[in-house]
Amino acid sequence: MKVTVDFEECLKDSPRFRAALEEVEGDVTELELKLDKLVKLCIAMIDTGKAFCTANKQFMNGIRDLAQYSCKDALVETSLTKFSDTLQEMINYHNILFDQTQRSIKAQLQTFVKEDIRKFKDAKKQFEKVSEEKENALVKNAQVQRNKQHEVEEATNILTATRKCFRHIALDYVLQINVLQSKRRAEILKSMLSFMYAHLAFFHQGYDLFSELEPYMKDLGAQLDQLAVDAAKEKRDMEQKHSTIQQKDYSSDDTKLEYNVDAANGIVMEGYLFKRASNAFKTWNRRWFSIQNNQLVYQKKFKDNPTVVVEDLRLCTVKHCEDIERRFCFEVVSPTKSCMLQADSEKLRQAWIKAVQTSIATAYREKGDESEKQEKKSSPSTGSLESGSETKEKLLKGESALQRVQCIPGNAACCDCGLADPRWASINLGITLCIECSGIHRSLGVHFSKVRSLTLDSWEPELLKLMCELGNGVINRIYEAKLEKVGVKKPQPGSQRQEKEAYIRAKYVERKFVERQPVSVSLLESGTKVLPQSQEEKRHSGPEKTLLAGEQGAASLKAVAVSSDEARRESLFCPDELDSLFSYFDTSSKLRSIQSSDSGIQHSADDSKEHLVSTISANSLYEPEGDKQESSVFCDSKQSSPGLQLYRAAFEKNLPDMAEALAHGAEVNWVNVEENKATPLIQAVRGGSLVTCEFLLQNGANVNIRDMKGRGPLHHATVLGHTGQVCLFLKRGANQHATDEDGKDPLSIAVEAANADIVTLLRLARMNEEMRESEGLYGQPGDEIYQDIFRDFSQMASNNPEKLNRFQQSDSQKS
């Protein structure tokens, strides 16, 4: 119970006043102890809560790892991703709650104890001191003798002065007591009320978050019920199939277990055979052989690349082998080598021989019926579009993420409902959103929209530049191009949530308002190549340039055939087989037309070889890297496939065109089969734009897809000396151990180029990877030094790229 000390009693200094003081002082001492205990408990609670958040975050990372592992199962991956995103939001809400608790309980009550109670204690010390002086003055005044007038006056004056001082200090002390008694109620209740409001906000946020997730959870529950029914049915079917197969007897027909004729999938026959090695020991090894695509191949393991035994079955023959000790052997003979094989039974040997003979006949028929077909393809224009203007560069210096992004035209209002001062953003779309629309975007899934706070989250420099390259105006011109045509009304800030959700889903998921491309599709959609005008004229200048791939093989064989009869008789074929082959090619109508129209072909082996080499080089699909961008020209991106539009815009550093291509359904990992199977991400590397790479990665680009030469984005960035891109790819999990067709990994390429920055980054990344593996820290980013170095490189690549351009400049001078 609170005690208030009366000011009148203070002046009287009565026993009641002293008793009240004693009671107040005891109460304040007890209050101080209680508050200190409460503050310590609050600190312990906050520390425990943060430890819980840390453990919860590790658990959430485990769910995300499981989701990535389950990438082949769309239902599991989508569900786990949604759940992990929800748990991440709850972790953020917990952290906000603990911060508010620290401010309301710990900081506020500590301030009350350290300031107000300390003032009370100081006033108490002064009061006790002046009380003692007053008692001494009273005693001295009482002891003075009557006849000593001088001492009487001195004692009287001292007593009077002491009483005045006592009254002043006592009144101050009583005032401090009353103020403390009044203030402590407000301070305690204020801190507790703030603490309770923090809990209220926490549970409201959690309720809203899970309310958005609840429909999906209910739908998932229904799917799980159906999955359980389907699993039970599949189990019964499999048990029945198991029982049926177990009752069968394969002993009489072992060929059924060994091979499968499935020409529809390109595999004529497959099964295990023993193969005799070509080494001095002539060892026999069991390998899995298959006949596919007119080739005989084998492999040791399923994931191994097949080893080709015979590249073209038209140029081989097969025969029994009875002159060796092993049974069931047969030999496949080609012009360059022979391969001794052994089946497990006589039936299997006959089946393999028949399959090879049938495949040889089929190969002749297919090649003989092939018609000449030359498709055209276009290549990207070398026109440059600098994405970073001077105004946008200024936005990235000295301002907060909110200020930088909101300065972009159209970003001052929500992209979907128009509410002013949006504080959230979709980083893969490059737009700003209000809090309600951001919640709807989050429910779409990260494959459609990745939501981040402009005020609460940290922003990487390359991500900020990406946001400044796009903006609400650019994206709405793409995703709302047909809004007026279809007659749909855009939601307003005051619209119902259901209306906003339906609009956002129609806009970004169904893409109902995107202006579709024309029906006519460029030849490039099928992966063909259009030659430049000069090459087109050369292609029509001589009939020898019209040889097909199959006819080139025929011409090569013809050149060998006319060289000499003696050489022909010494080949691995018997004379009758060679005569029949040459007769087939001599009677080929296509070959005769080529020979009659091309008067320049000489009938000698040397001239034929030279002619074949010139034909192949003239029709080669692959050009040097440096000439490819200059010699080939893409069709208009508006008339080409979305994947090609994305591919071209990535090289030109044109983010609006890239966003438009994705809106039209472009596959972010689209492969240009006519450009060494390059992807848009590889083109972005060649274009030299860090922001373009970031945009593709945010939209799901695979950082480890490699081209025909075995080079991924990290390889190309290393070769070109793009340090910022190397840093970005390493942060995004690029595999730096992958090797290209020359057996070189990015580190060896960087060492040969003497690029110290890239060598440093690659070695640091490799050391960090080894350290994490040795310590079992899978999925963790690494130590702070490693993160700081990469953060510095990212800042330099985004804000001061000229400091990292020295190797690029030297490479351009060499070229």
C-alpha cells in the first residue's frame, strides 16, 4: 500500500512524520528489489527467446533444404516452401516482440530504478545529515549556561540556521517521496501495458499470417486424404503385381528378362553383355549395352555418359565367333575397329545379332529417305542499351532503400491498388507494394513473387539497382497492357481484400492483362539459325554447299571407295559387303544429282577429302565466340519466341524487355541450341551487366546450367574477367569445381589470366566450403570474414565497378 507523507507533519518533525518516513523508506527498498528482480527475469526471458528463434530458424532452414531436395515433387516442394516462409515470418514477429519487451520492461524499468529511486536515495542522505545536525544544535543549545550570554547567542543562532536548513531539505525530501510514490504507479503500469500491447500485435500478426495460409492447409489436407486412398490402392495393385510376377517362370525364356524392344523411345535393344578389352590382357568386363539412334553404345553405371562402340551402324557388320574358347560370342566389325562381345545364352546371342542387322537395314532406309532441310536462325543484334542512367546511379548513393526505390516513377504508390507510400517490394518483379497487397503476393508463392520489406530487411546493392531498373510504371505497362480492353476495373486502396486478391492472381498468375505476342512465330523458336546475307549468298553460290549430314557421310565413303581397289580389299569388311555398300551409294539419286551438278568435284581421294572438309566448314553451326554476336542477327524480339526475346534482352541489358519476355511465358532457363546451348544467364554474363544476372537469378535462373562447351555462367564470368558477376554467382551457390571440355575449372582459368581478384574470390569460396564441410555446417553461409569480403566485393561491383575493370580492359586490349 502506497504511503503519502504530509508536508505539515514534516515541519513539525513529529513521531508520526518519522514513522511515515520509516515506512516509506522500507517500501522503496522493497520496490527496488522487486524491480531489479523483474528486470533480471526479463533479460533471461529475452535471451531464452532469442535462443529459441535461433533454433527455430535452423529448423526452418532444414525444412527449406528438404523442399529443395524434393524439387521433383511439386506438391511437397510447394508446401514445404510455403510453410518455411510462414515460419520465417513468425520468427521475424518473435524478434519484434523481444525487441519491444526489451524496450518496455528492461529499459523503462531500469531507467526508473537508476534515476528516480537514485534521486530518492540522495535526498534521504541529505535529510539524515541535516537531521543529525539539527539534533546536535538542539543539544548544544540546551546545554549552554544562562550566565554565559555570548555562548547563548551563538547557540541560538546556530539552532535557528539549522532549523531553517532542516525545513528546506525535509520539504524537498517529502516532495521527492510523494513524487516517487505517484510516479512509480505510472511507470510500472506503462511498461506492462506496452509489453501486453506487444503481445497483442504479435498474436494478431500470427493470426493474420496463418489465416492467409489456412485455405491452402485445408486444400492440402484434402489432397492428403486423397493421396492416402490412392496410396492404399497402389499398394494393393503392387502386391497383386508382385504376386503375379512371382508365380511366373522365366527359366524357359530368359530373353524376356534381358532385353526390351522399344523403338518408340529410340532404344531398339538393351541388356548386359561381356566385352573383351582391347588391352594386352584381353580381359572381359560386363557392361550394359544398347542400340539407339543408329549407334551401339555401352555404359558401366546409369549416370555415366555412354561410350560409343559404333558411331554409325551403316558402316559395320556383325558375325558369329566360334574360334574362341568362350561360348555365345559374336563380333561387331567397323572400318576402324572390331568389338568382341559375349551373351549369356545362345538365344540372347541370336537376338543381339538379329537386332544389329535389323538396325543396319533401318539406318540405310532412314538415311536414304532423308530430305534436305535447312532452317534459318537469327542471332542477337549487337545494339547496346545501357540500363543504368545517370539519374539511377545517383539514387544508389547515400539514401535509404525506401528513398531509392520510391524515387522511381510510379513507385510512390502501390503497384496493384495505388495506396500511397508503399513499404514493401516484390524483388523479382521490381515493384513496390502496400502491406495488404504484399501479403497477397506472399500467398502466391516465391515462384511468382518474392516479397521483402523496404524498411525492415537488409538490401544488397545489386538488388537495389535491380529495383531501380524496373518500377511500377514499367511492370504495369506489361502486366496491365490489356486492362482497358478486357474491361476489368483496377482495385482501389479501399477495396475489399477478396477483390484485390482476385485481381492480383489474374494479373500475375493467370496473366490475363498481358498483351499476347502475334500468332506467327519465328523460325528461331524451333532453335534454327538464320545466316547473314553474305553467308546466304555464299550458300546458294555453289551446289556443293547443299550436302546434308547423311550425304556428307556418303561422300566421305565414296572418296574412300575410289581411292584404290587394293585398299578397299584390306578393310575389315569382306569384299561382297563393300561392293554392296558402294553399289548402294552409287545408285543414290541424291548423290548422283550432286555429282552431276557439281562439275568441280574431282574423282580423286585427296580432292574428295578437301571438298568434304570445305563443305563441313561452310555449313558449320558453331562460330567463334567473338564473331558469333557480330555475324548473326536475331529477328525482331516482338516477333520471336519469348525465350529468344529473353535471351536477346539479357545480352542487351534491357530489363524491361526481359520482364516482358517472362510475362509472355519465357522459360528463364531457355537454351539456344544454335548458340552452343547458351542460356539467358550466360548471355547476361557476356553482356557484362551485374543487374541483369541478378534479375534472372531472382526469377529462378539455374546458376549451374552449362553450355555445349561445358561452361556455366561462372566459367564465362571468369573468362571475361567480370569480378562482380563471379562474386554474385558464388554467393548463389555456383559449382566452381565443374570443368569445361578442356578440363579447366574457373580457378585454373583465373590463375592463367592472372586475375587476382577472381582468384581471391574463388579460393576464399573453396576454403569456406571445405571449412563448412569439415565442421558439418551444411547450409550455413560461412564465417564473418568470408561474408565481409564478399560483401565488400558486392558493394564495389555495384557502386564502383571501375575498380574491378582493370583485367577486362587488359583483355580487350589483347583481343
